[in-house]
Amino acid sequence: MASCGFVFQASGFSAAKAQTTAAVSTKQFAAPLYRHTKSARCRSICHNHAVFVSMTGTADPGDDSSAIAEVNNVVNSEMSSTQLPSSEASKSVSLKYPESLVLNPGFSKLAFDLRKQIKKVADKEEKLKEWMEKVRALIHEEADLIQLCSAMYLVAVMARQNKFAYKICMEELKDRQLYVTWWNCITPKIMEADDFALSNMMYSCASLKISPSAEQFDSWQTAFVAKSKLFSEQGLSNSIWAVARLGLRMSDSCYHAWTARFRLLAGYFNAQALANSMWAISTMGLKVEPAVFETWQKCFVRHAREFNTQHLCNFIFAVGNMNLKLNDECFATWIARLKIRLPKAYSIDLVHCIWGAAMVGRKFDDFTFDAWQRAFVSRLHFFRPEDLTKIIMALAKLGQPLDADAFNAWQRAFR
């Protein structure tokens, strides 16, 4: 894809300060300005302008100058208090920010340094404990929300490295009361939190497998409802996934706010976000409005090629558990993608896809069913007794019996 030079022009800046030039592809333009621009209108303007420039090489003469000024105002206010994720900072993206867009130099450098050290110290006890002490120093009553949420996010990333790192992080959080201190510092400021802070809070808790108290979760939901119109697609997906992963359930008002924002941003959801969101809604036992599910199916058809095996199987399993029915186009797209991904399916994926298909009342075609049976036989030793029972119940509901080889394999595994 062609590169584009993206320039914001706004009154009140000198020529040098009035430009934000990004030598990036249209797709790469999503980071960092696009993701850090919370206004849906601004996001649309940014994207459309980037596409226009990449195609024509010239600025769009029809640009809305007031809207461009709005983009600058939003970016200026947000970038001054938001750090770029290290994954984006490390990309081959050449960015020149005006002085007003310089990130917080003190905390950004410290956060980046701590992030870079994670893999180096994850399996070294003394260095890991020193690293945790540096993170602990970030958590105090005077710290702002960005600093507090980033600190816990760093701990969550560290805990995912290996079992040893997880053990050390848990000792720090529970034995030394760091988790309690963190919530005590956040609670008085939570209504001031933006979408990034709120999604990172719940995502960190889910990654660390530490559930907030009922009072803490209620305060988070109240803040979510108040700031839901600011959430990006990634923030929405991470938030609902984290809530479900913790075994919590969104209140009606919180879920209504989530679905309202989803309908506006559904076109921006990628495959993982779509699959995780549907899984989370199913796990929490929430109902999906017909209009929302129709939107979701359209998005699935559009992004089907991006779905991996787990996403495909979790999707049909979630839809089946909610007693929803797929339209013909959506199911045809799903089955076409499943044919390609079945050889890479794990045992739990095979269970989920056949059970989900039975729940939505859709039979596999002969070719797909033969491929499913071959995958079943090859993964035979990994199935649990309850998985085998669920499989035979699903097949009975579908009216699709196993062939002789697959049935003999099923009997051997069940003994």
C-alpha cells in the first residue's frame, strides 16, 4: 500500500508547529494518532484524509477546516497525557510531533524502560524483585490515573511471562497488599478516568486473575457508563472480555452503554475483538438484541478471513449457547472458513464447533463433516469424557452419525 504524508493544518500554530507528518501506510496510520483520537468524527476524518492522500498524493481540497482544527485540539489534549504502546513505538514509523504534542517525558521514559526490561528479568528472582520495587514506586496517592493504570498493566504483562514471574507478582500484589493499595489510589479518581485507563484497569485484573470487590466493580461500571462514548473498539473488546474472564456480569445499564457504542464502532472491530466480544456476552449470560446481532454477522462476513480456528469455534459455540440463529450468508462464510482451519483445530475447538452447530441447527456438509471426523480421530487422546459425551449428543441432534472408523475411535476413547 502506498505511503502517505499526513498533515494537520490548524490556526494558531507556526508553520513548523502546525504540521504532524507521518510517513506511514494507510493501515499504519491507525497508530498512534487514530487510536488516540477519541472523537468518532475525528477518527473518520483522519482515516478518510489518509486514504485520499495515499491515492492522489495531494491534500483533499474539500477538507473541513473546522473538523481538522477539532482533530488537532483532541490530539493535543490527549497526546500530552498518553504514552504510545511500545509495540507501536518500535514500528518503522517516522513521526514528527509539534512541541505541544510531546509526551510526558518523565513517566513515558520510565514506563518504556520497565517494559523493555520485562523479558530480561522475568526468570531472575533478584532482578525481578528490583523491577517490582520500581513498579511499586509508581503506585501512590499523588500519582495520576495514567501512571496508576500503566503500572498495573506492566505487572500484568510480567505475570504472563512464565509461572515463576506470575508467582513473584502474586506475592507482591497479595502478600504486600500492592493490589489493595492500587485500588485505594484509583477509587477516588475513577470518574476522571478516560477510556484507556478504564479498559486497562479491568484488562489488568483479568490477566492477573484477581477480581475486584463488588463495590470496586460498581464504581468501574459507573465510570464506564459515563465515558462509554469515548471508548475505542479495542477498549470495548478488552473491557467486556475482561469482565467475563473474571466471572463478573455487567449491569443492564453498563451492557446497554456497551452495545450502543458497539453499534457505532462495529466496522472497526477486527476478528479477535469480534470473537472475544461474542464469547464474553455468552459467558455472562446476556441477551443480544436482534439489531446488534445482525450488525455482528455483517462484521463477521467482512472479517472472516482473519478468524483463526479458536475464534471460529468460540464464535459458533457462543452463538449456540445464546440460542441465536445465523443467517445463510453468515453460516456459509463460517463453514467455508472452517474447512480451511479444521486440520489445525485442537480437541476443545472440535467440541465447540460441533456443539455450536447443533445448537444453531445447522448441519455440516459432507466434505466438512469428513474433515471434522479426521481431525477428531487424530486428536483422540486429548478428549475428556465430558467432551466425548457432548460430541455424541451434538451429532444425535444434528442427525449426522459418525462413520465406522470415527465411531470405533470414539468407543475406544470412552472406555
